[in-house]
Amino acid sequence: MVRPTQLLHPLRPSAPVRPAATVLLLRDSTDPARPGIEVLMTRRSMTASFAPGAYVFPGGGIDAADAQAHAIATRRPTQSDLHLTQAIAAIRESFEELGVLLAHRADGSPVDDSDIATLDRKAPFAAQCQARGLTLDGAGVFVLAHWITDRDLPRRFDVPFLVARMPEGQAPVADEAEQFEPCWVRPADALERHKGGGFFIIFPTIRTLERLQAYADVQAVLQACAENDQPLWTSCPRAGLTHGAESRYMEHEPPFGELALVCPDGQIVHTLDWQHEQPVQLLKNVQRLTAPNPGYMTGPGTNSYVVGDPAAGHVVIDPGPDEPEHIERLWRAAGGRINAIVCTHSHPDHSPGAPRLQALCTGAGLAKPPILGLPSQATARENSRFLPERSLADGEQIVLIGQSGEGMVSHTLEVLHTPGHAANHLCLALLEDGLLFTGDHILNGSTTVIDPPDGNMGAYLDSLDKLDAACARHDIEFILPAHGHVLGDLRRTQDNPSAPVHGGARAAIAQLKAHRLKREAKVAKALQALPEGSPDDWVKLAYDDVPERLWPVAKRSLMAHVERIQSLGSFNL
């Protein structure tokens, strides 16, 4: 876990979260030319304290009376007490705000507008329904998603987004107090109108509508939600700055982990734009400087990291290509005090800058920092030859210690030999702060290429297991890759939003391994389907979800999978 002393921004409590519920009332389009789902949305009051003027789904806070109304509601056998309470709250809010009632009469027939006309929207809801013998259709309300309001906002809610089929024989009528202008809209149309500036919707609404587009009809949505009666996704978004403007991200999106590391309490101050002229401060003791080598294989460029502080000195990880301006910026970021230069592996976008950086230190009259790593093997390509001044041993620790103020400060990097992407690949764990520098073994936004003979898929998967064990052993939360933003997250629990839940790094590793094994299963099927085929034939089947322009690179990893499959005795060519 990151030491509080290394955080860039002071810890601050978030606003407490309030329980609420919202419901997406859905219907199937009756226009044969435009089939699909339509969702009921309304415009919030311009004086509302939260998202004024935004188009939303009906909903609001959960009342104590909602939990006491279980006896007059139907429920599914798998529907928990909490989910039933949330469903009742959503049914009540739909009635109060839009005059829509998900309920049926004592004889089992559904209520219609004539029943609703006898009810008072401002009077106690459950009591009226019970007095008229109405039963709430709790069993027809499903949990679609779970949203927790962003940490930076002054008013925060813990909100399940529920879904239900719009009852027939009813027409929505806004209360003209909290909600206005009810309308039926296709998700794609709502998103398009929002982009055009004529239909204001907030981040959770946008992401929910985006996901709804994947379903052909209402029944498909309800079936997906009923599969395990749990949210299809859960999110407490984070915000940063992109091109100077505020931008928000969910947990699966690339910038999320970096925002969790730099601004764990939600401050909107961190710039996410990729630039190469100056280092990005991630913690007080960790800087990232991205080399000016963006491209097809490098993404925004190779990330070089500077770990340490003026009191203890610095270690530079992956100085990158031999780009003089980039190397000088690294030297200046460390104030010239570099204790060691570590290359995670020998590829040409990682290690060639090491000698120039070392020479800068020596030329300034400072101690010569050693170039550390593992030598390239005979299997390495010609442009990937590398010989460190000293080889690092697996489990070895590089320790920086210095006097800071009245106490001592230390930064300990543990070496982890992780062959797979390259035979001489290694990762580094910063023990005091729970960080893992992964070079090219784990990337953000793409999967690394495993290119035999120096690359080996079996070794790669074994190394993932080794990294997972190291994360468990050292309580590592975040992964700092050589390409892309920081990975990982600091999740918050629903009951105690201030309590961290560890495991972001391990979850990323598990997801990556599952992806690799899923791909390997597709490779095995391709081999079985075309046993006399060529790699060009197999890649069309195994990587059919990858753009064709990437197939030449994908073939390298495909052959690594083929080698592993053969080594396991699963297939013989």
C-alpha cells in the first residue's frame, strides 16, 4: 500500500454516500424500420441540487418504508432482501415522478391508468397500495448495474440501476416538480442527441445507454440480468484532465488506475495527456518520463521511471531508446543523482539509452551509476543484444536509503526474473509502496507480443503466476507498465467507502492470464480445424476478433501458443 508520506495530495474524506435507486423502464420499438429497445427518460428540474437539467431515468432516495413493504410485493427466489427493497423504492419513485406503477390487482390483472388515477402521488405509497389490494411487481425488477457517485462530488449516492418492462395500458405523466418532459428514446439516439448538445446526460447515464445498445430487445436485457441476480457491472468513476477538460473513467478504462494512484480521494488535478517534454509526477518518489518514440508497437512511447528522492538518490528503470533529449530529461528529473540504471530487458526501445545516461552522470563529476539487468540470450534478435555491467539475481533487492528531515527514508526495489516476452526480462517491486514495474510483461491497453524463440508462452504464463504471488506477498496494488497508464485500482466498499479493498494489481494479472488462455483455446481450435494449415490460415480463425492489419504481429504470439500446445502434448503438427 502506498505510504501516505509519498502521496502528492493530502488525504481527504469523501462526502458520505446515500442509498438510492433508479429504474430503466424499457419497451420494444414498434417501428419495424427501427427495431430495438426504447427507454423512458425525463428531464430533471433546473433547480435540482444534483444534475440540474439532465435527462435521467426515474429514481430517488430509498425510504425506511420501502424495506417495510416486502409483504405487498412479489419477489424472485434469488432476489435478496436488499434488492427487493431497492426494487420497491424504484417502483415508488416511478409512480411519484411519472405516474407509472409496476403492480397488479388482487385478481392478478395488471393495473392501468384508471387504478393510478385513484392514487395520490404525495400520500404514503405502500399504505395506499395495500388499502386497494395492489401487489407491487418486485419480481419484475432486475438489477442492471451498481453505480457509486464519483469521489469528487459534494453529494454522493449509492445507486443500483434497475430495469423493468414498461407496463401496458399506462402513459407516463411527469410530476412537473422534480421531473419534466418524459420521452421514449432509443439509446443510440439519446447518445447522438447528447453529442449534438441538445440532450444533456451525465456520465453514468451515458455509459449505461452505451451498454444497452448491445441488446436486441427488452427480453434479452432481462435475461442477462436474471442470470445470477447481480449487477452486470459496478463502478465508482474517477476524473482527470484530458486536453485541459474534465474527463471521467470507469474501472476497466486505461486511465482509471493512474487516477487511483495519484488522486486516491478524487481530486481532479491529474493530467492524462501523453507528452514527452517533462516528467509526470505519480508519487513524491516516482516520476514517469515517456520517450518520444510513439508508434505501432510502442503506443504513446516507452515509459522510463525515476524512483527515489534527493535524500536517498534515484534508480532509473528503462532509460529507453538512445534519444539524447529524452536521456537528458531523465538526468535532470533525478537531479543528476542516479544510483543505478536498470533495464527490464534488452529490446531496442528499453535499453540503448543506458550508456548515454551513465555518461551524463560521469561527465558531471558524479559517481558512475552501474547499468543493471540480465544479459540477452543467444535467442535474442540482433537489435536486442544487451550486456549489463552486473547481472541482477532473482529476489535481489536494490535499496536506496537517505536522511530526510528528522528520519530516514528508504525505497526498496525487489528483482523478479520474468521470462516470457524476452528471455532476459525482469520486473521490479517497490516494496514500501506496493508498486510493480512490469516492463513489457504487462501493458495497459494491449497485450505484449510473445515472439519465439526469445519469447516463450509457457514461461510467460508461469511468470504471471510469479508476479501474482509477489503481489500477494508484498500487498501490491498498482502496476506501472513500460507502455500505457498505471494499472490497478483502490476500490471502495459499499458499506465503508473510506476502507480500501486491495487486489487491483492481482485482478489485472488474473484477467490477463484468462485472456491469454482464452486465446490459446481459440488457437487449439484453429489447429484442430485446419491441421494441415499454415500460420496464415490459423491466425484468421484464432484472431478473428483482431483487425486484419494486426495479424502479421499476432502470428508471432500465435506461434508461441502453438509451441506451448505442442509442449503440453495437446497437438502434433
